[in-house]
Amino acid sequence: MQIITIASGKGGSCKTTTALSVAAFLSKKRKTKVLVIDTDPQGSLSWISDRASPGFDVAHETDHNVISKLRKIGGYDYILCDTPPGLDNETLTITLKLSDFAILPSPPSPLDIRELTRTIGQVVVPSETAYRVLLSRVDSRRINEALDMQSQLMDEDIPVFNAVVRYLVAHERAILDGKLITEYKGSGGKEAANDYRKVVDELVRELKGQK
């Protein structure tokens, strides 16, 4: 079993969308069982999944004593933890220490990247958990700027996913329709899903490399 934390220093980074989309693609793999734990008191992930009827298990849990026992849960190939935004929360510290890997979604704007580097330096690096940054909510018209930011982060020895997640209205429309992006058939759905398919392909290769 491998535990993956989805973390961000601030809201609006595509964290919950990432947790659900990654879980959806992982669960499509043959004989793969996935559990997603919503550790955010706001419970946004749980609310979305209740409407979408995903092909994986979801639990809403904010009790630190329970969260600290994640390694004792059996029967799953992957456990994904969607964490609350912010650096000053015990939940993030606990889940990172238990995790095999962390995904750090962040828009590529200077202010978001500033918060991202704070998160990495203050929380992720001390946990000694392997991680990669995922540039999210990327304006399709400014892909080259996002790629430049990827290069800058890598120059600073910060690992980054090659794939980026574009800002596509399909993500919001899928939620309104009560579907995950993997099941949404409306305009832009295929493109939005393909962004996360690429992320999961990279993630699986990374996790295999750790074994």
C-alpha cells in the first residue's frame, strides 16, 4: 500500500480536484483499490464524491488520532489524503510523515509560487517525503510561461511534474453535473481528463521507482 498526500499552502490550487482525478484514474487500473480520505473540515471532497458516485472509497476524517493510524488500514493499494490548506495545521504534518509521496498543486503565478516554496521549505522537506510540484489552473494561452516556471523550479532543485493541469471550465461543469472529470462527456471534458491521465502516468512511474 502507498499513501499519497495532496497538499497546498493556500486554497484555490486545484487540490481537491487533483485528489479526486488522480484517484479516479488509479482506480481504473485492473484490481486496484483506492481510498481517498478527506481530512479538510470543510468536506468539499466528500460533498463532490457523494454526488459523483466514484469507483473508489471515500472517508471524511479530521480526528488526528484516527489519521495517525492510516498505515494500519488494509485492503487498499493506494490511500490519497486531501489536506486542508495552510502551513499551520497538524493534519498536514501527520499525513506527510505517513506518506510515500506528496503532490503539491500550485498555479504558476508569482504569489502562488511564493507560497509553494514556503510550503516546501517549512513542511514538506522536514517531513523527508518525496514530492513533486504540479502546476495547476494553467491558462491555456500562457502554457509557455508555465513551462518557463517549470524550468525555474527545476533549476532550484524542486521536482516538478512534466504534465500541467490547464484551467478548463469542464472541471466546474463536471461537478455541477455530479460527475468526476473521467466520466464527464461535455465540452472540454476529454482535454481536462487527459491532463490528469498524464499526471497519473508520471506518478505511477515515480512510485514504482521508489520500490
